[in-house]
Amino acid sequence: MFQNDLLKGQRILVTGGATGLGRAMTERFLSLGADAVICGRRGGLAKSVAQEMADKYHRKVDSYPLDIRQAPAVEEMVADVFAHGPLTGLVNNAAGNFISRTEDLSPRGFDAIANIVMHGTFYVTQAVGKRWVAEAKAHATADNPCGWTPGMPMRSVISIITTWVRNGGPFVVPSAMSKSAIHGMTMSLATEWGRYGIRLNAIGPGEIPTEGMSKRLNPGEAPGARSARNNPQARCGTMEELQNLAVFLMSNGCNWMSGESLMMDGGSALGMGGNFYELRQWQDAEWQQARDAIEGQNKKDRAQRTL
């Protein structure tokens, strides 16, 4: 679908780039000639995955242990990334989510999602974006105080959101609220930073099974079972489909596109009224089983973190 060297010369930061959707996008960028930086709370895993990808694609892949909820840590990491060379792209992929009846949520549970998805995404975007703005202003003239002119290379931000920003997300309200904030950030910064050669877009993928998603959003179900029942195309999405859309947005072939949120879910959101609407049928016993399964997965993940 793409020229083999389409992303040659690019260096792209992918948050949560060691697993799931983030890893898949990173690998596709590398296969098309880009270098990459990945980060995540499981620093040891990020380091080993970075080496694995570097060996496979013969590209430079740097890794950092990072909790994006910590603004000072984000600033320190981004400063070090730029000290080793400029970035040309950013993918805001790191996230968290779990299903819960909203009346059962604790403030801690709400904050666990909002602090990663909304606050963390903003911290990374601002830390990278302000450096891109400064790079553009370094070329400012009396006639062009912003420093960037059409035809010069652009910087691109892709944020992973959800279809819920358009139709709501029952039983995943913290995520629906936080992803809606990223949708708003994408539109806002596309207009504020466009004059500096920065464009922002977002992707709202439907169900593409990953370990983290399946354990916290579909506990007790086979991956993809819900989409097989309810999706208009009777299937899940594939990693390749997400990779292709991410490459398209990261490439220089569509620089006129900015401030857009592209939904890729086979029409699911149009037909289902929210991915988890059917969970209204659950009773207390089903919710308790889900909570137990989610907490078990959380304990496993905490044991692997280095932060």
C-alpha cells in the first residue's frame, strides 16, 4: 500500500509503544523507514521490545520508562528525547480503561483513567508541541513571525481516541469523558498550532483485540466475540487496518488534513449505541465477576512495572 521508504527521515514518539496498538503502529513506522521512541510504565518491557524492533527493522529505537501522569517526568523525558535529535511525529497511544457501572466508581477509579488519558496525553502533547513551536519560531522573520511557511516539513500528532466521543460510552464513562477531551484538544490545537507547521488528528478504532483491552473491557469473553455478535461487518478490526490509517496520517501526503477525528469501526458505533450498551443486562453477580477479573489483571501489571 505504501512506498518502502515513505517515512524515511522521520523520528516518531509513541507512548505505550511496547504493547498492543502502540507496538503495531511503531513496527509499521519502522518498516517504512522511520526511527522511533517508545515509552511506558513497564520500563524493562519497553527496553526489551525496543531492542527487538531495532534488530528486526534495522532502525534506531529508543525507549524510556515513563508514567505520563507525572508532568515533571514527561518534561524530563521529552527534553532528553530532543537532546538526542528532533522528533517529527507523536502518537498519543498510552491509555487505560475498564468497565464499571458508574454508580460503583470511586474517585480513585475515575482518576486512574482521567489522569492517564486526559492529563497524560496533554502533558506529552504540550511538552513536544512547545518544542516544535520553538523550532518554527527560530526561523522567524519580520514578515513571517511564526517561522513556518507552506511547503516546509510539517510535524504530526496522532491521538488514539474512541467512537464514544460522538455517541457516549455507557459503563466506561471516565474513558468517554477523557477521550472527548482529547478530541477537543485535537481540534483546538489544530487551529492554534497550524501556523507553526503542526497538525493534529485522531483515530477512533473499534474493537481490535489486545490483551489489555480483552482483560479489562471484555472479561470472561473470547476476544472479538462481541463484535462477531453486533458489528455490521460481523468482525473485529485488524492491526493492519489501524497501521495503514496511522501511516497515512503520519505521512506527508495529507498535510491539508488537520483537526479531524477519524472513526474506523466498520459502522459499529452507528448500529450499537455505544460498545457496552448490552451490559445493561448484567446483574450484581456479573459485575462482581468482572471486578474480580479486572483487579486480578491489575495486580499482574503492577508487578511488572518499574515505576
